[in-house]
Amino acid sequence: MLEKTTFDNFANLDIRVGRIIDIKVFPKANKPAYKLWVDFGEEIGIKKSSAQITEKYSKPELESKKVIAIINFEPLQIADFTSEILVLGIYSEDGVVLLSPDKDVNIGEKVG
């Protein structure tokens, strides 16, 4: 059964557009992953995330890519890295596909 939620619960999520500015392989992660640094603009700044997206994306494909992320989750310690945001994606049969805007928008813009 699909669990229902309320609009208020959704409204509590701060979902923004950011641009990936740095990518490192994350060998200490349990599953293959990258460490990402994502810029959300002057107001929010740069936030870090661990992302299990190595099956679908090479490092060059991710450079300067705009992504959608939840920026107000509690930080999560993953091995020796603190993940501050959740970059959103879709679980496909052959790996995670990142959500990204299909038109040009400014980084830091809020999804709503």
C-alpha cells in the first residue's frame, strides 16, 4: 500500500537546483560511489554529497551538471565523509539517473 503524506510534509523539504563543481571517487563507500561538491549559489554555498551513480555517470559527464537536491536533511556520516544533501535520482534497472532541470535555471532556485 502506498503511504500517503501531506502537502505540509512536502513543504518542509528544501529542494534546490545546484551545479556539481567537483567529483572524487569514493573508495571507502560500501557500494561504488562518488563524492560530489555541489554549488547552490551565494545564499547557500557549496554542499557535499555521496552518490551511488557510478554505473550511469563518468566523472567528465558530471562536471558542471545541474542537479536537484534536498538541502535540509541532517548530515549523514558515510565512512570518512559527511554527506550534507541528498541529490535526487531515479532508480532504473541499470543504475541511478539524476534529476536535473530540462531548461536553463539559476543555481539555488527552489523546487516547488
